Amino acid sequence: MANKYLASIYNNLFDQRFDCNRFEHRLELQKGIYLLQDLGVPVSEYGFSWYKHGPYSQTLLDDMYRMNDASISTEDLSDYSQEQFLKLREAFTYSPLNEEEYNLQNWVECVASIHFLKENVLPRAASEELILDELTRRKPHLSNFNLNQKAFKVVNSLFS
Amino acid sequence: MERELAKELNLKHRILDNVHGFIYYSDAEAQIMDELLFKRLQSIKQLSLANWIFPGSEHTRFVHSIGVMHIADRIAEKIGLNTSKRKVLRLAGLLHDIGHYPLSHVCEFPYKKKLKSYSEGTFCKDVNNEVAKRIDGFTIKVEKDFMVKANKGHHESVGALIIQNNDRIKTIIKNECGESAIDLICDMITGNVERVTGEDALLVQILHSELDADGIDYLRRDAAFSGTSFGSFELDQLINCMKRVDLNGSQILAIEPKGIAAADQYLINKFFSFSQVIFNKHIVILEWMAERIVAWMQEKCACFPEQNILLNEWLGGEGGGLEKYLAFNDNFFWNALQKTQESDFSRALPKFIQSLSGKLLSHQELKFIEGSEYKIISKSTEDIRNELQASYTYKELPTWTNNIAILNEKKITKHVTEEKFKTAFFESAQKENDDRQNASMENKDELTVAIKQDYQKALGLRLMEGICIVENGAPQELHLLCDDNRSLMRQLYDTTLVLLRAYKFED
């Protein structure tokens, strides 16, 4: 793994080894870093835009393949940042109960996308209904209403 | 012309600015200028410590903000925005830097990304090791992220937070432009184009693009106050050639072909301004010293607050928090340094922090090592990397225990040709999509459509951020300077300045 720094962020967030050749890992890292930055955990400084797969940074994708042998541990962070990191890790601790539920990658994409739509796309006072409608309009594969509601609550709790 | 302008926007007041002459402003703008949160900018120097080297550089974020308001409105008038949009733009220009940190960008760095901390015993070795790695991995990258919103901790996000949380500023905006203008101004300040369409996208670009009012004012102003000549460019011609063009539901700020020379001149002057002023060898080391001190203090919550305290308590809270923020200016920085020399506090400090602070307080800098500077201007990654690796400074890096090296770099423009951009974009996008297909996540047709949609989005953002040429008002002919044979940028894009220097850390 060329970029040990990014790999260490993934490892700390998802409690598993990052494999940059796996698409799901790359997507999960994209969403994880987006949310960490917005939570005020200063691990990186990437800019995100909305692409087909939600908040996405082209530069971050390129960096996943770039050499960087530094690494970061949550202990390097302030108490506040550690707390936010753990909150996010908990939010990402998810496994589907059945086949109809989202897999981890979809869950992570759902949480990050809801937050992005709420913060950057829709009017500031947008209702939950409006946000979730917009989510399913842009991402038909994320149409499980109950899970979307659950993800919305998770976003609110992360950013309260 | 000025009288017509004054009447339309009700610009009753005026202020004399040594860069733009008389700048006229309205009652609402006067109220903003009277707010303590805005007046705070009087105590934040635009160029942080540059006045130690260019003694005239005493200008502040306050006067720069007024200048940006003025330039933004000149652009707005030229491209035919109506009065209500111009009022919003003027207020956004005025407020765009309200969230700036002490010493401008110097104190901002550790709030955006945690700087690496080094232990006292191996400080020089660790710093030099990082520089060596940067040299070994040096690449002139193809930028692919454009018009991205400022991250949390960035002064623009702080500015938006101030506006959203401050009832007095919100009331002024609401009374002048309507309630919806509050969110629009925040989006303009942070550069968020995801929420805006049509004319509003244009407003964002006027404050956030390669041709924005911010850059135009600071280039002129920094030159005027530093005594350098880089602020001299064909501003009137540049603004006179600006137009707006409809593209896919948004509007793009562009220039007519006869503005190409003025735009080239602007970018080249900006490049020289960095080379000669921002990257002046004395300014570089002074700012490095200040950054290291602030990074340590912020990490240890010594004097400088952590990001969450700054944003959630000082700006999010009431009463006492705001008073602390009002004092968060250049004086705050110097007071913090003064504390490092007091015996109670100094006992807890690493020696190097105390030493750096002591030096700055007595107007001293770490000594530049003669003969250690390597300045390279090239378009070739290999040439730059090879030349750096062949340098005496690079070769000495692993052996130095009392000297430190600093590496600076700057591209003349963020943009590359559309052909190069397309190649870079599809190389990584195709791999992503191949992986998704292999994992049976989506079928090939869906992925092809997705790639094309994403590419169109990326192209649109690229056009918004760059300096666009429009031929005959035709949106299908929009292209950037670097894609135009009449522009120097066609030859000069990818031109990168790299500076490697060394300084004595300890005598």
C-alpha cells in the first residue's frame, strides 16, 4: 500500500486493513475522510464535490496510489478530535441484517451523501423529507426508506 | 458614471483608498464596517510579517476587504448584474475575509490540517527528512478538483459561521438584500457552487475563481504597499472584456479574446509576486517560525484554542466567547509569544519554541545559509526533481542537526489543457468503473453513462474556476487560456517555481 497515511486513517475508522485495489475500500475512505474533515478532525485537506457516487475528491483518489510512508494514529489527535473519530467509527460499525439492507459501502455512502446534501446542496432549513427525497432521486440504489431515516438520525447525532 | 452608480446603489459615503481612489459605499455597508467583528480586521495584516522586509506592507485585511467589494462591483456592473444582485455581491466582498486568523494565513495552517509535530531532540533531522521526502516524491500534478467549498477550519468557513451566528450582521444583510441573501453570501464566501444555479453561480465565481475580485485587489494592493511593480496590469481592459455566458443552467464568468493579453499579464504578475515577495527568503523563514510556534500552541491548547473551541465556543457561544474572538488578531499572536518568555509558562515549553518565540519578539530570524538556495522554474517534473536531488542542500539534509531546509512551490496556473485534463480524468475514472463492474456492482452501460456525466460536471467546474475565453458569446466555444493559441498560458501552463533553501536553526 503506497499511501500509509491514508491507509492508517482507514484502518482506524473501519478496523480493517485498507486495500487500495478494492473499490469498496476506496469509496469508504472517500466518505470517511469527507465526514472526518467536516467533523473538524484535521487529518487532511481535500475538497469534495458531488459526483455520481456522492461526495468525492479526485485528488484523494490519486493520493491513494501515491507514496506516503507517514502514518497517523488517533492518539496523535486532540481529545476532541479523538472523540469525533470514535463517534464516526461507531456510526460506521454496521452490518446488514438481511439481503435487502445496505452493505457497509452503501451505508457509508448514504450517511455521507445525506450530510453533503444537507450542508451544501439543499436550503439550510430543508426538511428530512426533502433531503431523503433528493437522496433517492440522485441515488436510486439508496431507496431503503427506513435505513435512510436511520442514516439521517446518525448524521444529526454526529453533527449535533 | 460614478454619480449614476452612487444613485442606483444608494452609495452615500466614500473612503479614500490609495489603490483604487475613492470607494463609495452604502448605509448597509457602513453598518458592516462599524461592526466590531469587521473592525477586528484592522488588526490583522494582509501580509503577516512581510512588513519586516518590505516596510510599507502595513495594509490590513480591513482595507483589502473594502477593495474587494469595490472590484467585485466593477465586475458586476460590467457584466450587467441588476441592483439587487450587486448589493449581495458587495456585501459578500466586504465580508469575505471576516473569518481570517491572526497573521492571516500563517496562523491558519494548523487549523486546516494537523501539522506534523517533531520531538525536540530530533527536530532538525525530522524537518529535513520531510523536505527530502517531498523532493523525492515531487510531481507536477494535474489538478482535477475545482470550485470546491472551503473546509472546516478554513478562514472562509469561519467567516460563513460568523455570519450565520451573528444576529447583527444577519439583520443588516436581511434588511439590505432579504433573508435568502444570508445563505447565498455564505456560499459565495466559501465557494460553494453546489447550491446555486444561474446568476448566483456567477456571484460565487466573482469571489472565487482564477479571475476573482479577491486576487485582483490583493495583487494591486500588495504591490502598492510593498513597493514592487507586480500590481501594474491592464485592469480596466480586463474588466472591460468580461462577459457572462450561459452554460447548462449556470452562468460562467468569461472574457472576450481581446482580454487575453491582460489576463496573461495578470497571471504572470501574480506568479512574480509570489516569487519575489511571498517567497522572499526572509519572509519564508519568519512565517515558518511563526507557524511552528502556533502549531505547537494549538496542539497543546496553550494560548491558541483548538479548532472546536474556536468554532463551537468562541463563535457558537454568547457573550464571553465572542469577546475572545474579537481579540483574536495579530496582537493575540504577539501576546502569546510574550507569554513564552515568562518563567511559569516557559518551563513547560520545548526549548525550540521558546527560542523561536524569543527571536521573533526581538525581530530576529533564523539565519539564511549563503549558497543554499536553489531556484528552479520548469514545466518538467523530472527536471525539477533531478535538479533538486543534485543540489548540495539536498545532499546535506540527512547530516544536518542544526540546520533546517524549507521547500516552496507555486504553479503559474492551476490549469492544464483540456486534452491533458481529459486523459488524467478518464485514467482514474475508468479504473474506478472497471473495479465496480468487476465487483458486479453496476453494469457496463450504466457506468459509461456515469463516467460521462461526471466528466461533464468536472469540465463545468474547471471552466468556472479558470479564466475562460468566449468567442462570439457562444457557450460551446468556451475554453480556458491554456487551450488558446493566442495566450501565453498555452505555452506556460505547468510552469512551476520551486525554491529550496536552508537556515541555521541553532547558532
